[in-house]
Amino acid sequence: MSDDVFASSVFFRLTIADDDLGTFHTCEGLGAQVEVEQYAEGGNNGFTWSLPSRITWSNITMTRPVTGDSAKVLKWFNEVIKEADREDGEIVALAPDLTPIVSWQVMGIIPIRWQGPSFDPNQSQAAVETLEFAHEGLQASDDD
């Protein structure tokens, strides 16, 4: 990936188990939180030890206008629900010219929610779909 490209991308490509689910306009939830346990050591009144414990990964939510790739998402969603099989995937941030900026490996993806578009002839908004999924962790891709 290029070092001189800034993260001003407007697209995110999602691939899960070698299935290219297309590009999305937004990607939210790339994050984690570490639980910390406090331990007060006997005889040491100057501070309390903060010991890292469990890590909690945020669910990732991706949205986009309905495209020809929308059917791929629903097909993947239904297959995973039937098999209850977690798969690894990748999210790639893309520049406006679709040049990769940075990518993340996503471990153990399981779908949480798919929301299809709402069609209202009184609204002049694009039909949007949303995909939310849980996962077991993120790693930087090897080629970053």
C-alpha cells in the first residue's frame, strides 16, 4: 500500500472468505476496548496496579447505496446463518480512484444485522443498505 496516500477515502471494500461483497461508503466500529482490573498491592499506598484483562471488539457497521453487489451480501448473510460458520475477511480503505490506502484483516466474522433499503416515492434519497457484523479481532494486513 502507498505511504503517501492519506485516509480521505470514500470507499471500503469488504471481502469475507474470498467472497468480494463490493464497496461500501461508510465503515464504523473499527475499534476495541481493554478491560482493566485494579489491584491494590499490600504495603504500597502510592498507586494501584492497572492490569489488562479481556478485550472487547466493537461491531462493525458498513453502509452503501444499493448496488448490484447488494444481492451478494444477502446471499452471504443467509449462508452464514444456515451454517453458523465464522469466516475471516478483509476491509480495505480505498482512495476515490480505488487505490488501496490501508487494510485490516477481520477474524471470525458473524453477521448481526442486515437492513435492506427503504423505498419511499415521497423521498428523494438514495436507497441504502446496512450490514453489521461481530468479529473476534482485527489485525493489520501483511502488505501494509
